[in-house]
Amino acid sequence: MRMTARFVLVSLLIAGCGVSTGDGSPTGTGTGTGPAAPSGSAPPAAAGEGAAPAAPIGVGLEFTGTYEVPVPAELAAAASYRTPHIRWTVQGGIATLEYALPPGLVGGAVRVEFSGPVDPATGQGTLVGKVGSAECTATPNRVSCLEKMPGILPLTPDMALVEAAAKDEYAGPVQDRVRVTERFIGDPIGIVHFDPTTGGAPVDDSPAKASFED
């Protein structure tokens, strides 16, 4: 009886104890949760973390749009000009707008450039340059910028060029285009807008120009 009782006691002690891991925690009787993560290891990355920055927009492309001058209603039809070779790029949250004002408006070749941050949430931003400022709003299908350009003054347009362009580009009275130019050179405010989905490779067919680029 004494030997049997001792054997039972030893068996119970063995069954109740596991093999030590060296840090005081037993194995063989674990909860099934597996080993703990190593100390100092980084937590798993959250979904979306580490995403690449937004791709640049418009790099290497040009767009054709419209330039409009705020005028009284009777001149509205004459105050809209087709405007090719518009360059609009967005890199690192900074937008750059560069193009030549319509020769039929300014009576010559005047190139302007604006640059500044654009809010990615609203698509809005104030761009600035040597000539003044441009309040821009960009959506996937339209970019529109209201420009105030005191820096291009004084302007001395070639009125013969204005009249010649009017005959080629405008179906209404030539004098209406002349009146638009006369208003613009006194207060150079206008709106350029274009569709950013229609860009193409640049074609340099512009004449020599007065540049107001930064």
C-alpha cells in the first residue's frame, strides 16, 4: 500500500507540471494562442498605408481651351477666344499653368505662367506669377482659372492684328472684338478653362513672344 500511494502521488505531480521554457512559463498546458510577438516588432500595417503618392497630372501634355473676358452682355459673343497650347501640370500638390494669351485679344504674343498649391480635396488653389494671380478650380473634366494680371501692363496691342484675327475667327462685327481688346488692356482680367482629359503632345508652332514666365 505504501509503494502504491507513493507512485500515485508522483504521477499526479508530473501530470500537473509542464516543462519550463526558461522564463517561468510552462509548455504542454498552453491555451493555444501561440507564442507572443517578439518585443519591439512593428504592428501590422493598416489597410491603405504605404500607398504611392498621387501620379503627376498633365506632364508633357498640352490642352486646347477657351479664354473669356468679362464684358457687358452685348459684347459677350465677341469676348470668347479659342486658346491652344495650354500647359497644366500638377506635381507634388503644386499646379503650374502656362500658355499664351489669345493674339486676337492682346494684339501680339504674350505668354504667362502661374504656379501654386492646389487642395487635393477641393481642387481649388491660388496660383501666382509675375503677371498677377489665378484663382483656379480643377475637377476631373474641367479646369477653370480666373486671372487678374496687372503685371502685363502696359499693353500696346497691334490693332491691325486684332482686326485681322477677328475676321478669321469671329462671325460678328470686327468692331466688337476691337472693343473687347480696348476693355481688356485697361483692366486685364479673364477666365481660361479647358478639359484636362483631352491633352496631347506639345506642338511648338507659336510665334516669338513676350514672356511673363517665372
